[in-house]
Amino acid sequence: MSQSSDDLPRPGEFFQLEPDARRGGKGHGVVFENVTNLLTPPRVILRPRSGGFPALRETPRLVYRPERGSPPQDLEGGMSGYWLVSDRLRRVMEEVDAGAFSFADVTCEASDGSQSGGYSLCDVTHTLDALNEETSVLHIEQSDEFEAGKFYDLTGEVRLAFRPEALQGAHVFRLAFHGGVFCDRVFRAAVEEAGIFSPGQSNGLWLCDVVNR
């Protein structure tokens, strides 16, 4: 069966979204001070396997320590399975696709004990089986070793296409059989409009075109 042009991978439509690791050095210097108190054994990170936030016994407490690294940008990783997002990025997330995210309020302090604020923990909780496997270019690994029976390997040549009927208007989502976070051009345009992201200034966001990889 021939495919319509709408079924084919097209650049500029979808992006993989993750914290920008190109900064180098030590990275950010934010320390999750009370994470040990919040863990649910035997988990060694706070984020449950199913995603979202568990019942929190106390408010997550974050402290910025300059000796550990740079001040946080709008998007940072390494928070016991979660992202750290600025207030302005959280506003964009909630405005564009509120149902895609779960947030936890935190207390933020400078190393001298003063309150700095302005951040939340964030998880992308909307997961979709939306990849058009017939028209995409990628390696699909199938094995009982994978919890879901298969895994999308996005190394090497990759050109991804998504099924519109499966997206159902979602702008940000995790991809079933991979776990990474993806967004569309609507979300990219929103973070650009908010002054958070531009090709020359990432402010912690890495948006990699799923066709031009």
C-alpha cells in the first residue's frame, strides 16, 4: 500500500526534548538535599517506574551550591529521575499541553540559606504508542529482555514519523517502546516565543529534529 505524504517523516515537525548536555564542566550545582527521606525502598531514585510522583512525606528541598556547578538553567536533569524546570518554562508547559506533565513544588535555597525559588520538579507522564513504524527509519529491537517486548533504538540513521490519530492533539509525550520525550513544532514555537529557547541560546533545552538527526 502506498503512503500519503502525511505519513512520511518530515523535518521541522517533531523533536526529541531533553536537557542540553553541551554546557560541559560540572553541570548545574543544585543538590537534592532530602531525596533520601523521600525514597520508597527498594527504589534508588524517587521517580516510580510508572512515572509521576509518589506520595511525598515532605516537600523536596533543593539547594544551589556554587562549588558543585553552575546556576540552573530553565531545564536541568539529574533530579532522581525528574527534570528541574524554571517557573517560566513550567508556565509554557501548562499553557501548551497541561495534561502531558506532572509537577511537584519544591523549596529552593542558596547555599547561604536564603530562599531563591523559581523552580519545580517535572515529569512527562503522557506516553503514546504513536510511532508510524512502517514509514519511520530506525532499528527496532524485539526481545523478551525488554519489559514491553521491544525497544526503539534511536542511534544511527533515524527518521521518525508519527500517526496523527494516535497523537490526538498531544504536543509533548513520551514514546512507548523508547521512554524518551518528544514534542512538536507547537511546543517549540511556544518556548521560542517565551524567550526560553533559540538556536543560539538553549537555556538548557536540547531540541533535536527526529528527521534531521
